[in-house]
Amino acid sequence: MQTFNFDPIGIVHSPYREKFGIPRQPGLVDVASTLELLSPYNRPEAVKGLEEFSHIWISFVFHALEQVKWRPTVRPPRLGGNSRVGVFASRSTHRPNPLGLSVVALEGIEIGQHGVCLRLGAADLLDGTPVLDIKPYIPYVDSIHDARGGFAPEAPPRLEVHFLPEVAQACRRLEGHYPGLERLIREVLAQDPRPAYQAGRNELREYGVALYDLNVRFRIVQGGVEVTGVEPAPR
Amino acid sequence: MQTFNFDPIGIVHSPYREKFGIPRQPGLVDVASTLELLSPYNRPEAVKGLEEFSHIWISFVFHALEQVKWRPTVRPPRLGGNSRVGVFASRSTHRPNPLGLSVVALEGIEIGQHGVCLRLGAADLLDGTPVLDIKPYIPYVDSIHDARGGFAPEAPPRLEVHFLPEVAQACRRLEGHYPGLERLIREVLAQDPRPAYQAGRNELREYGVALYDLNVRFRIVQGGVEVTGVEPAPR
């Protein structure tokens, strides 16, 4: 069969600068992002009426993947990273066609001199993500309340997040440049972004997650996450 | 930004041989279809665990479109075909990237000598549709029961369908070759497949819809749909 070619119609701007730390599904981490329509699609008419829908589907490309060959099975984090399921039984980024699909809250539409931006709630999209399509979420079709959810029947548990005192101070100083920073860090780390195969271990290893151009360091402690540093990321 | 290229991973087999008559959303018309995985993706491992999900997302290409230039607004059938909304506020087939998205019931997985077929319930997919991706439906993420549905807040009403007596007879004779034919016709026509701009009119025009290689003729009468003919489609 033929190959199909698609050009992006938009691009995502988000605090997520690397795959590590991105929520594993949309709706889990309440962090604002924007979707900027690209020319020639950045016309107010193209989104006329969209404001009447509370949620939208975003079809996008996993654009920042390492070049890895497609494999028929993957190890989803929800199974602890040890069990394998079929790639089509997962939402893994490593799939034959690197297509992503996210339902996100549409919080507003900004129409300016230079085009159209959609304000998104709780997305799970890397900064710079190329968007191929936007569709309205139609509840009577898309919301299937009695669907069976296989190995991911409910949202993963959230962890408690606390800051070392000097890190809390540093964070407050940074709020001027990064409004909502503390909340962003709390939301992202509550999801336990560690690789699944690490999640069972009891260890003091420090991790770093990139949010905007900051490096946020943390470790897992009894009962939660401890934020151990917030500083400009090395360039 | 760069152009992205995708190769189909599967193909749909359905009774729908032309766009006219296809349900406007999945889940509305209870008609079975199948999704055949294509080589090299037609391996049982690639769908391992998928049977634990009751529904799947199918990302596909609207492959049989006339070549029409993209337009920023469309006239959705749900608004009577007269009002315009933005192309991104609709699920119209005519969009900048002709990508389709349907959630369908997964009724079974058939693994045979020659590969893998998924049995689908109530899809809205043209026969021959190229499939780019399959993902599990994850209820805790995808089912947003309080979402606001804009101009399509609920399923469209269904029409009563009745057969002219001689057509009912012809249909029964054809059931040997086309099991479930009468039910298929009832399901498809109950949706009122007429173009929206015709739907307000009170007229005796006869329409034809292609199901398998049959031409099903019908007209709209007081209180419903009258099936006026079922015969092999002209080749």
C-alpha cells in the first residue's frame, strides 16, 4: 500500500523539554501548554465553534525519539516495566508509526495579530511537538463509561512531594521568572516519573527532570518525593 | 517543519463500499467489520494483551476522497448542512491532513496461518481503509463523562425502517450469500444517510446506498425510511 505524507498544522509549547518527566497520559498533571497553529492553518475561521467543546483530540508525532527499530512488544510502565505486551496493546512512543493521540482540556482560544493559539490544560506533550490534526471531543461517541481498561484500569497513585527548605526558598525566588513553578514541580513529581523498572527499588539515587530550562533534582524517600535542587539546566 | 511519512499497518474490510451510507460516527450502527494487520506487523505478539481492552482507537487515512482543496470551514451534517464551523471544530473528512480517528469495540482477535485480524463492532470505516495505528482505549483517560459536546451533544435520532413486501422477500433470498443483510440495511438506513441539506425536505426522491456489492434503494416517507430495492450494484 502507498505511503502517506502529512505536514504539521501546529506546534506545542510546553514546559516539558525532554521525555523524562512527561506525564504518561494527559489529564494527570495540571500544567498549562499552548498549541500554536502554523500558517496557512492559523486562521480564526479554522477553529470557529471549537470553543463550544470542553476537550479536543490532538493527533501528533513523537518527534524526539531516538532512532530505534520497531519491536512487536513493549514493557509498559504500568506493568512495572517487566512484563511485555503487544505494541498495539500499549500507548508506547515506540510504535511502527510514531503517532500520538491525547485528549486535552481546551481552556481558551487566543486570536492575535500573528495567528491562533489554543490554551491547553493538563497535556502530556513535549515542547516542540508537531501536531497533525485537531478534532473536537464528542462525548456521546468518545466517552465509553463501561469500557474495560485492560492493564491500566485506573489512574496511577500520586506521591506526596516535599521540598528541602533551601530548595523551597530557591523555588520561590524563581517564581518571578517562572510563574507557578512550585506547583508545576509538585504536579510533575507526584506522578513518579522514574523509569518503571526503578520504581520498586528502595534507593537514594538522585534524578533530574527538565522543566523549562531548569533542572529539577529529586529522590524517592519513604512516603514520597523529596525535591533536592532547582537550578538552570546545563546548556 | 518537516513532512512526516507513514505506512499503513493494517487495512479495514467492511460492507461500506462508498462514503454515502457510512455512519457519521462509530458506535451508531451495529455492523461488523474486520481490521487485517499487514506484514510485517501481522504478528500475534504485536497485539498481545489487547484482548483485555473492550475498545480500541483506530487512526486511519480518509483514502477515497475526491481531490478537494482544504477549506478553513465546513458544514457539518449535525447543523443541517447550512451553518459553517471551523474544520478543526468538526470531524469532517476534508481536513488539512486527511486523518481519521474512531473508537470501536474490539469483539475478538483471530490469529491464523496468514496473520492477525481484529473483529470490530460498530465501526464507521470504508472498505479498504488504510490504518496507521491501533491503541487501546483507556477509560480513565479517554472517557470524560462531563465533557461539553458543542454542536453535537447527543446521538442523532434514529428513523424507523420498513421494507416494501417484494423487497423484504428479495432480501431474504439474499441472506444466504449475505448473512445479516436485513439487519445491516435496517441499521444503516435508521441513521438517515441523506446529505444534511436534503434532510429537511419532504420529497419522494429515491436514493441508493452501496453495501457489499449490492445497491440498496430507499426513500424517505412519513415517519421513516422505506426500502424500495435491493439488487446487485452495476459494475
